[in-house]
Amino acid sequence: MDTLIQDTLSFFDRHQSVYPLYERFQEKLLSRFPDSRIKVRKSQISFYNRHLYACVSFLKVKKAELSDGYFVLTLGLPAPLEFDRVAVKTEPYPGRWTTHFVISDVSDLDDELFDWIEQAYRFAQVK
């Protein structure tokens, strides 16, 4: 078995119910951004082009009541997003906004979300 797949399965060990949702997310992401590199760590799965542009984790966010069937998608963006879907946003330093989304259903993986991912992808290429 591929090391990346083994590491990913290990990452989802305590969250197996959400693994199929993540698989769908990764499939859509890689079809849109095929040159992305993926690194699996203990606390997150990171997506890179030139730099980090997105990550998946089980971060606890304040906005929503969270069940076991979710993951958090974090994007690095050049400006804040003002949408209900944004769970948390912070500006860790000028001109970079860390934005968190709670993903709990395949319907969350829509074109609007992937447009925001594309913004993060492009932002990471030029910074």
C-alpha cells in the first residue's frame, strides 16, 4: 500500500466515518489542482503548490456545534471572506487571512468552496 494512503488512513483512524467525505474532497481537489503535493502529519493533512495553500484537520472551531462527522478545511487567503460558511477567520499577519470551514457533507464540496480554494492556491503561488 502507498505510504501516502497508509498515512492518510492512520490520520483518519479515530474519524473513520468522515474518511469517505475526505476522499471525495481530495479527489475533487486533485482533479482541479493536479500539481498539488500532499503531506500527512499527526495534526493535519497539508496541500502545497509552491507554498502551503490548504489543510485538513479536526480543529475545534467555535462557530458550529460539531459532531464526529466533519473535518475542518483551512485556507490561506489574501483577504477576509464574509460568508456564513466561514467558521473562523483570523489575520495572523498583515495581508494573510487564515480561514476555516467546517466540512460535514458532500454538499459542502461545491463550486463556491473550490473557487475559494483556487484563490488560496493562486495566493500561495505568488507569495
